[in-house]
Amino acid sequence: MITTRDIAARLNLAVSTVGRALADDPRISDQTKARVLRTAEDMGYVGNRAARMMRGASSNTVGLVISDIRNSFYATIAHELSANMAAHGLQLMLSETADDREAADADGQERGDHGAEDQEQDDERQRHESSSACSRSISRVRSRSCLNGR
């Protein structure tokens, strides 16, 4: 893996100069930026997004934590949210907490879950509700992004 240190060594520049050139810092001349970018491309340099995030850079990634992706309600929310976010230039990162499936099944049996027809109606209602909730979430994310100057 090629690093900024490798690029700096090849060009006889400071590592900080290479980093600033790659970040399009106005303190670096256009000529030096062009040299760094050309060398980075020739060497196959790929920036490390995780490292940039640790330094406080912003991203277009939003996390969603759900209890069980096998639950059609959560799967529908994740699907709709992902589609809406993509339409707004955002990326969804999904994490599942591995909800205890056996306990959920036991709880459903105690409550006397609905039959297949009732389940279809419930699924349709949940899809409609999740779509509305996703639209509201996107609006809140966009509002926060605008407030933070992104």
C-alpha cells in the first residue's frame, strides 16, 4: 500500500506538504499540487477514508442500528432509508445488534400473532410508515448538514 510518506520520498517533499497538496490546501502552489497528484496516481495511491475520519473530516455516511435485519419492518426501513439517502448523496452504514430471535418468537406466541392476511396488512402499513419516517429523517439530516455548513 502506497502512503503519503512514499510519495513525499519520491518527490523529495515533506509528508505534510504532500498531505496538504492532496487536500487541495491553498498554501500549496498549483504546480506542486499537480506534481503530487500526478505522482500519487502513477504510484497507485488511494486515500484512507478511515484515517481522515479520525482526524475529524466530515463524511456523507449515516449509521443505522437495528435489532434484527430478518424482521421485515427493519428490512423495509433499511431499504427505504438507503434509497432516500442515496438520492441525496448520502451513504447508509448498517449495523445489526443480533436481537434474540427465540425470545421474540416466544413473545409473539404469547400475544397470539395475526394470521397471513393480517400480516400482509401490517406489512403494508409498516412500509408506508417507514417511508414517511425515512423522508422525515432525510429532512433532519439535510437540515443538520446545512446548519453545519456541509
